[in-house]
Amino acid sequence: MLNLTFLGHACFLLDDGKHKVIIDPFISGNPMAKVTVDDVKADFILLTHGHGDHFGDTIELAKKNNATVISNFELATFCTSKGVKNTAGLHIGGGADFPFGSLKLTIAHHGSTLGGDLAYGGNPVGFIIRMDGKVIYHAGDTGLFMDMKLIGEMDKIDMALLPVGGYFTMDINDAAKAVEFLKPRKVIPMHYDTFDPIKTDPVKFCEKVKQQGVECIILEPGHSYGLE
Ligand code: NI
Ligand code: MN
């Protein structure tokens, strides 16, 4: 069984019992987080883009756990420059095998800058992750895009992790359309309620998704879901 723990905002920890993979580790400074950086153990850190609410505690977490940071080339290179020993800088459309499984980088329509001086963070991405025989799609921050149809055609997605908060990303209506395109078995909404502009009602999203016959799981920060 693949265990998915929602750490708040867009941060998920995937654990198959052997490997721990964390996505977008925004923990300190995340008003929704129920854990501290010291509580978190990870072997791999996946980064969708450079914005602070995703890059978060990457450097500290990578050094503390001797974890490998996997991202686009620009963010991986930035992490190397900050003293992270193990990085993998891939890019959109590319993928690789890792001890936990494999992944592929997808497009995401968004920005990707680092810090207050808006340093270039490469293109934002999403991830198709294969782990424990399951296919997980973490969309990153993105607006709705037509190629989600292609993503859904090429991979049978077991779990889609989709932003639904609007303002910076898809809202619940666009995210429900994304589910139509992606045709996942299950979906978990993310990237809502953390800040005032992205307050929304995930139950409304789930109602729309259920009409499509897709299972929708609302995870409270700190809670886990066992994906069979
Ligand atoms: Ni962002
Ligand atoms: Mn964001």
C-alpha cells in the first residue's frame, strides 16, 4: 500500500514502507502545517516550482536527511549552489528511474521564481510519479490546460492531486474540468484555504467530481490516505 500524507497546501509525503518521497515541502511558515521540519523524514524531495509556498524548507530538509532534490534543471542547480549534495535536474517531458520508482515532468501553466528578488526558477512543472505500482499525478500550481487530456490518455492515473483554490491556480470549476480530462481513479484537492485569496469549499469540488464517477478524498493537514 502506498501511504499519502497531506502536510498542508501542496505538500504530500508518499511512503511505500521503503522510500519516503516528499513533494513541495512548505512546512515552516505554512499556517496549515501540523508538523515541524524536524518531524519530517524524506529520501527524495520533488519540487514543482520555485515559489516560497512550494520550495519551502527544501534546502534544510535535503541537508538534514541527505535527500535527493528532483526538479527542473534550474531549481536543481540552485539547490546544488546552496550546498545540497544530491540533485537531479530533469525537464518537461523528460523522466528518470529512481529507487522509489520513476517519474516524468509535465507542463504546468504558472510562474517559477525564487525569493523576493524573483530569481529565475525555470519552468514550473507537474509530476507523474510511479511508485508501488501506482500512478500519481501532482499537478503543481497550474491553470487548466488541454494537454491534461493527453496526460490522462497516456497514463492510467490512480490518484490526481489538483489545486482547487483559484486566484493563483485552477478553481473548483476548472479543477473539475481537469478531472474530466485526466480521468483519474481518485482525486485529492490541494492548494486551498492556506491564505485568504484561495479560500474555497472542497466539498463543492468533490460533489462535481463524484458526478463523473471519480472518488474524491478531502484530507485534513496531517492526515493520511492508504492508496490500494
Ligand atoms: Ni506558485
Ligand atoms: Mn502555490
